[in-house]
Amino acid sequence: MTSFLAEGSLGFWSVPLAMVGQALRVSAPYLYVSLGETLTEKSGRVNLGLQGTLIMGAMAGYAVSSRSGSALAGVLAAGVVGGLLGILHAFLCARPKVNDIAVGIALMIFGVGLASFLGRPYIKPERVPAMSPDISLGFWSANETVRANLQVNLMFVVGVALVPLIAWGLKNTRWGLILRSVGENADTARAMGYSINGVRLLATMAGGVLAGLGGAFLTLAMQGGWKDGLAPGTGLMAVALVIFARWKPLNCLWAALLFGGAGAIAPALQSVGLNEVKINLGFTQLRWGRYVFEMIPYLLTLGIMIFTSSGSRQMAGIPDELTRARWL
Amino acid sequence: MLELLDIRKRFGALVALDGVNVRFSPGRVHGLLGENGAGKSTLMNVAYGMLKPDGGQIRMNGTPVVLRSPREAIAKGIGMVHQHFMLAGAMSVLDNVLLGDWRATQFLNRRRAADELAALAERLGWTLDPLVPVERLSVGQQQRVEILKALWRDARLLILDEPTAVLTPPEVEQLFGAVERLRDEGRSVVFISHKLGEVKRICDDLTVLRRGRVVWEGAAEDVSPAELANHMIGRDVETVTRATFSRRGHATPIPDDTLEQARLRLDNVTAANLHDVSFQISPGEILGIAGVDGNGQQELAAVVVGLRPPTRGRVLWHGSDVTAMSLEQRRILGFAHIPNDRKREALVPTMSVTENVMLKEYRDPPMSRFGVISWPKAAAVAKHVVDQFDVRAQSLDVAVATLSGGNQQKVVLAREFAIQPRVIVAMNPVRGLDVAATNFVYEQLLARRAAGAAILLISSELDELLALCDRIGVLYAGRLTMTNFPATGREAIGRLMAGIDLPAESR
Amino acid sequence: MSAIAPPAMPNRTPGRLRTAIMSIVGSLGSAAICVAITVALLATLPATNQETERPYSYGEKVHLVLKTTYDRVIRPRSPAARAGYRNWILTLQSATPILLTGLAVAAAFRANVLNIGTQGQYVLGAIAAAAIGIYIPAARWLLIPLLLAGAMAAGALFAGIAATLERWRNVPVVLSTLLLNFVALEFLRYMLQGPMRAVGEDGRPLDPQSTELAEFARLPQFFSDVPRQGLHLGFVIAVAAALVLWFILRKTTFGFRLRVVGQNPVAARFAGMNAARVSFATLALSGALAGLAGGVQIAGTTYVLYPDVGTDGLGFTGIAVALLARLSPIGVIFSAIFFGLLKTAFVALQESPLEIHSNAAQAVQGLLVIAVLIVSSPQWRRLVGHVMRRDRAAAA
């Protein structure tokens, strides 16, 4: 296999390769946001505002690192901003008769708008200091394309490392236990003497921090700059992926990779010369091009949801408090 | 070991606790008796740190303590098993137990904890798999998890809030065995109940509460159940006894051909959680269904009123098959339903009294015509029925949630009985109501019976059924066994509820 | 639902008028407070006077913000010009689509159907309207009704996918509507790239957008003859839709069912209502309103289908509009107009010496909704009630 790949021309293999490469390159924001949202939802809250958090994190990360000259400072700033937005969400939701979804949407609009407003001075073509070293996973191959495709950023590696850590922590630490119990049955946790709003505040804040870090990845590692309308829908999609991943951190990783990789289908197909699929219906000819391919990730997600759901049962793995509150 | 001195607590205008003094000693089982609303649960919530008292003092081994949260109470060796279990269903027994363990280190050693938990259970004579999700356990087993949870934290004082309400008689025996073992270990157990026989059996000391005051205290052996009942209820309120209600103004129905026609009949009904249930109720008769919650009661009610079609069998009324009829069609025939859970199933708490009254009739004139609602007419209808049932509300526009439990149930009765129902399905109709409201509901049911309605009364309170019903059947694991009540006595029915002594074919 | 406490049902007792007045005064009051906060915040931004090359003082900046807003937004612009009342026309024009998407969200959220796919339904409505307006050779008097009906049907059908998935497979509406937004966007791009792309006279494809709607397929407009400059019929339709939705929710048995299902689906079932069917119908109604928004936008404002329709976020803004109005259909009229005002105001502020960029408007929108969420919580109302009672007692 290696020798075959080393020959330079990869032929049709470049499609799956590009998808893997793309998955490794772009899945980090999905991963961070969906891990963060998993923490939040495990505590019985839904934060739909992570799109806003992500974008604010992206803007703050870029702004701070371009001012300070330190990529790390940018990443930290993004985390802090994300945490603050998480606290705001938790504070609003803690008031009686306030709907998580409503707060989330308000914060999403607020976050995206504020980032766009505050970030205006930073829409510059100049590069920020290289954020973190890229790590090559393609060292085993002599093929340039392969190696180029298998470059991953340190932040992605950290994100992947967080997956088992969070999964293990939820199961085997006291904090994880308390978090899950608050999301499963708030009355139980209350009777044990835990503060429901307090636990949810921490969980939403942690979710915000992770989403903010995902934002930093967007500007510092992926795009290399801040612009308006960056990553529209990435945060929202990541929130949806949590449902798709059935609230399991490990599934979040697969979902993020799958979703990131599926996004490469259209460009990859194009790169091997497959621009459109012609379907002859007799009376008319459909020419499905790039935009139809770009629907694939969303339709795929929906399709998997359809086939793994059941009309009679509630979703497996859903924290009970979410069902009780009828958010989902 | 724990003393509650001069405890006072008000909720708005309601005085829940009015200077209560209680002393719990180690190695004793202390019974706390009282009617619903007497203040038992409030007092225990104070002792458990869930409620802050307005006045009074809590002393532990002689030193005053302040319990700001359950956590502090737990830390001081107080454990509580709530009537509604505080368990996270999807989580394992072990997780549920560890959750309350404030001493556990941040990183849990699950394997060792699981072994220790199994050993603890064994000490009480129980076997439990610590890794099973709690939702797969029976109610009795879940209660054990609750007790283990408290003992895991080495509770010296264990509060059991109405522990036998959800148990079958044999499970009650096992619970009592465990309680005795705990007492012998030198722990003190608080046993909250309103069942006199049980309290008399298991408790060493007793305290009777009424309207937030201690009205009697002493050793269990010094008092007879009859005296206890007098203390609990007082002489000022009429009590629910067989003498007051039973068979008032009612002649036993004589089966003849016309009557046969007029009956409500279930023929071999099978549905989820129901197996081959058959019975009939004549007009002017109350059929009681006894059983521990979760043995098919919900499903039985649902089949009769039309919420759920049976997979097999028929529902007949007046000789015609109504099995395929919807809830609305049956309502036109005169079917009324008082569901089990008032706030969840019967009412929309956030909506007004008027809207709740019209919840089922909103499509009919005069409330609406051609799909358009006339609010003035709806309000007039609501006012009429609400006045009839003596609902106390500021106005008909306030949300039902602001009414007391008794008034909420009156709203339900007003809606359901306004149609002069011919068939009534009522499930635990007085759960959580005070004495006056309870009596009101019973009187209304008996009035409907006198007016010739066929009533199906499903209740987990056997005493209620014994007082009100003409005949009693027992539902166990979805199967109905009719008894020869009143020839069949209380104990025999209790055994049937536990699945003992069932006829061979229904096992 | 408990989105926000649903507005208390208006009293039918003598207190009704007072309650209504109180609620109007209350919302105007909170709007005024929000505006004041916004102005105060905007004035903190640094700005330099171009003539004196000195930074403006805080007071000057507040004055500038208010003056710009008044001149460019509130005051009728030069009545002599052909397009008199331009400011207000612009405001109402931008209020029109978000009024309709706001109604779509209000209807759905009232039934606790969390339709966050109004953006996608709006896009489908726009595509359908453009397709009918451009390709259907219908009679003139028939074309506009047909086009609007087509837009509604497209929105309803698109929402119907989510409704079907929920009924069939329990797929959460939040998830499916969210995903369908993206599908709608790609579908729009596909249509503009392929089947609906305008073609030049030489037969070569032009920019990725559709051809313009024929003149008789455009909504009639008032106050001006210049295309896109007048107030088009869409605004009237939107206000009428708000009144109709109010009537449905308040006065019809369907609306009653919808509200009961929204507040307590279990009790709805025990009362013999088919909660699943009500949710389904509500989602379709919601989709139809969002689709109508797309149709009105195409036939009234843009006259052409172009990619920005997919990313203008007017569907999403509807959620904010509805929440600001606390899900009341009549309230949505006002909150949509308020959002329209915001938009014109920020366009004006961008051109003022302060150079506040108009994308701050979105942040302010979010801030407003957050403020309303805080203000409408019972704690807050109790606090305000307490203060008011104390004042009254002090005055007496």
C-alpha cells in the first residue's frame, strides 16, 4: 500500500485521502463545541448559543494573539470569553420560567453580532504568529500529497485527547457523577445537597470554554485570520451532533470526524474531475453539482438519525431532565 | 441523639409547624404519625436541612446545630429515604449510592466500592447487583437502594418517609426486618406513616402531629390504635370511616335483564400490562380496584375511558360495543375520568380556571360554534359549574396552579361531573388532599353513585376502597382477581395485592 | 410552554383594559430602557470630530446618536421628494419579512414545537415564489395570489418534513429543522447555479441569480412609483397575518388545542386531543408563515432570487422577534417594526461621524432579547411590583 501511495499519482484514492485529511483539518471546531455541549447537556441544560460562543472565541482569539504576538494568549483569551458567555447563559437560564432554547438563540445572535462588531479592526490580511506546531501523521509515507493531507494541528490532538478524558471523567470522578445526576434527576441531586443551578453553571461554563477554544482553532489554526460570516452554522451543527452522538464523548469524536470528512466530499470529487452527476429523467436532465454534494453531510446526519431512532421509544442516552423539560 | 425544639415554620398564611418538640434516641424506632398536611414531612425536611425553620433549635447530642442544606445534615449522620425516591433511573445502583458520598475522593475506585456495597447489602439480608441501572429494579428494590445510600454514608439517624406506601405486604415484612437490624446496631430510625397497625408494630416511641402541633407522644406499647386514630384526626373533623359513608342511600342492585343491559362490562381485555381482565359494574355501584401502583392500574383506566385501545377484548356499555370509540365519543355517552395525577394529566396548571373547565367541551355550543370560541359564554358555563362545586378562586381568570390542591381537584370534578356522568373512572382521587377536600370528593362520588353512575374506583389505599366500594377486585401484575368483599377481609385482600393466594389460573 | 411565561390571558373582567394598558406601558417602558442602554453603550465608542480633529466628548456622542437617529429614522424625510416618508418606508420594508418569520416562530413556540428552521422554510418560500413568478404563465390577477400561495405551500411542505420525521421516528424538531436550514441553503445555491440561473442574451449564464420577476408579478406598492422604494403590499399582508394568528390562537378551537398542547401535552391527551396531530399542524402553519415571508421578500423587495436570500438570516431573526414579543402575535408586529427601526438606525449611524458599523445591530438585537428574558421573569416582575407598591404607599 505504502509503495503504491508513494508513486505520486494517487488516482481515485485521493478522494478518501482528501476526506481523511479534511476531517483531520476541519473537525476540531465541531469536536470542541460538541464536547462542550455534551458537558452542558449532561447537566440538563441546552446551550444553543454555542454558535455565538464559537464566533466570539474565534474573534477574541485572533484579536488577542495579533495584539500580544502570542498564540497561546489568544487561545486562553478565547477560552475565557467562551466561559463568560457560558456563565451568562447559565445565569439567564437559572431564572424561573425561562427557556434554554430562547436564551441560546438570543446569545447566538448576540455573540455573532458582537464578534462582528468588535472584530472589525482585526479584519486584516496579515498573518498572526503561527499558533502551534503542526504534527505530521504522514511521516510513514514518502508521498507528498499524503503527508500534506495528514498534517494535524496540536489543538486537534489536544481535542482528541480530551475525548477519553471527558468520557472517563464523567464516569469515574465525583464531579462527573454529580454532573450526570443533575442531568438525570435534579430532585435527586438536590436531595443530596448539591446546588442544581451551581452545577449547571459550571457545566455551561465548561461548555463555553471548550466552544471558545474551538473558535480559537478557527481563526488561529484553520483560517489564519478573522473575517465576518466565518463558519456560519458550525456551532449550531456541533450542537446537533451531540444529539446525533447520543451524549457520548467518544461518539462526538466520530461524529465530528464524519461530519468534517463529509464536508470534503464535494471539493474532493471536484478535484478528481467529478463536477456533477447527470441524471436523465427522460423529460428532463438533472445535473447535480457541488451544491447537491454539499447537502450530503446534513442529509447523512438526518438519515442516520432516522435509522437509529424509533417512533415509539424516546432516544437512548438522553439525560432525563432534557426530556422532562421538553427541550428535545 | 437528635432533638428538634420548638420548631416553627410558616408557608405564607399556612402555619405548617407550630412549636414542635421531638426527641429521637439511638437504638429506637420512632414513629411520626399524622394526617396528610399535619406537618410530618415539613418537620422531617427541617431535620434533613431541606427547609429552614422560622424558629426553634435543632440539637445534636446536646449541642445546637444549624442545618443549611441536606449536605450538612448528611455530614452530621442524618439520612432520609423520601416517599418519592430520589434516584437517577439511568444510572447504576453504585453511581446512585456514590453520589451521596461526600467523603469519596475525586477519583472513584469503582471496583472496591462495588464490593463494599454488596457487602453492606448482605449485612441487611439483601442481595443487589451494584452495576444494574436503577430503573430496572422493582419499587421495593429501589427503596433498598435508598436505604443503602443513607447507610453508605453511615447515617446514625435514618428517616423513612411513608416507606410502606409503595410496598406489598411481604416487602413490608422484609423492610421491617432491616429496620430492626438497624435498631439493633444502635441507629435511630424515624418512621413516618399514617398506617396505625404498622406503626404500632415496628415503633418503640410515637409522636402524633396534628395541624403542626404535637398532640400526643409516648411509648408505642402504651396506646391502642383506636386512641392513636383519635389523636391523629381529632374530634373536630368528621373522619372517613365505613360508618359515615358506606352504602349510604343505596340499595344493592338486583340483577335482572334490564340491569344486565345497563352495565359497563369489560370482556377479556388485554393491553400492555393488562392480561385478560373482565368485570362488570352496574349503575349505582362502585367497583374498587386494589393493588400496588404499577400493576396495570393506569392501563386499566386508559382502556375504559378510551385513551388506549386494548389489543384484545371488548368494552361494552349498555350492551353496545364501545371499544373502538374515541375518548370524545365516550364522553358524549357519559364517561368521566378523574386521572391519577392531577397536575400532569387532568389540568393545565398554567391556564385559567375557565380554560381548564372547558378542556373537554370546548368544541361544543355554547362554548364555541364553527370552531370559534365565545369567551363570555365559556366563562358563564365555567362560573356555573365552578359555583356548584364550591371552588374557591380569586377569579376564573387565575391560573389553576395558584389554587390549593383541594380546589384543583374540585375544578376537575366540576368539569367531569358537570355532564351528569353515567360511568366514572377515578384513580387515587384524594391523593395529597386535606381531610375536608377528601370528604368532599368522597361525598361527590357517593352522590354520583346514588344518581346511578357506574363507578370504577382505582386506589392504592385499601382503607379508602374498604370504606367506599360495593365490590373489590385486586389487580396484580396486570391480572384482575375479584374478591368476595365484604366477606373477604382486609388481610386476604392484602395478600392478593402481594400476589399471594392468587387462584392458580391467574398466576 | 415555558419559553417565557406566556402572556396572561387578557381578563374578561373590568380589569381587562387596565391590564392591557399596563402591558403596553410595560413593554414600551422596557423598550425605552433598552434603547437608553444601547445609546449609552454606543456613545462609549471612540470617535473623532473630522473638522476639529478632537475626540468627541461623551455628551456630544450621545447627542450625535440621538440626532442621527431622529433625522434619519424617525423624522419624515423631505416630503417634497417623490419618496416622502422614506425613512419609515425603509423601516417597515425591513420589518415585513421578520414580522412574518416572527409569527412563524411565535405560533410554533406557543405549541412548544421548537421550530428553529424558519430560515430554511423562508428560503424555500422564496425559491417557490421566484419560480412561480418567473416561469408560470398565469393570468395577471392570478399570478400574485398563486405566487404567495406557492411560497406558503413550499414553506409548509419543507416544515412538514421535520414534522413527519418527528411523528414517524421521534427525531427532535430542533435537530431536523436545524439540519434542514443547511439543506435549504445548498438547494438555493444549486437552483441559482443550475436550473434557475439567469441567462444572458447570448445564451451564456450570468451571475448566479435568477431573472427578475415580471412587473405584474411584483407586489403593488404605495407612496412611490419607483421600484423598491415604496411600501409594498407585503407589509399589509404581514400585519393581517398577525391579526389572523391572534384570532386563531385566541378565538378558535384549534388555537385552544395548540395552546393546551404547548402547555401540557399529557393533559391534552387525557382531554381527548391528538397532541401529535396538533404539533404537526402547528409546524406546517409555522412553515407556511415562514414561506410566506420568503415569497413576500422576493415579490415585494428584491424582485429577484439571489444567494444572499439564503444567508440574510431573516428567518433566524424571526426567533429573536418572537421572543422579544414574548410570543404574542400582536406583540410581534411591534417588535418587528422595532427591529426594522434598529436596522435603519444602524445604517444611518454607520454613515454618521461616529461610523458605528451596522453589524452592531445584530449584537443589539441579541442584547434586547436577553433584556426581555430577564425582565419577563417572575422574580423581576415581583421586584418591580414591590417597588411600585412601595412608591404608591409613599405617595399616599
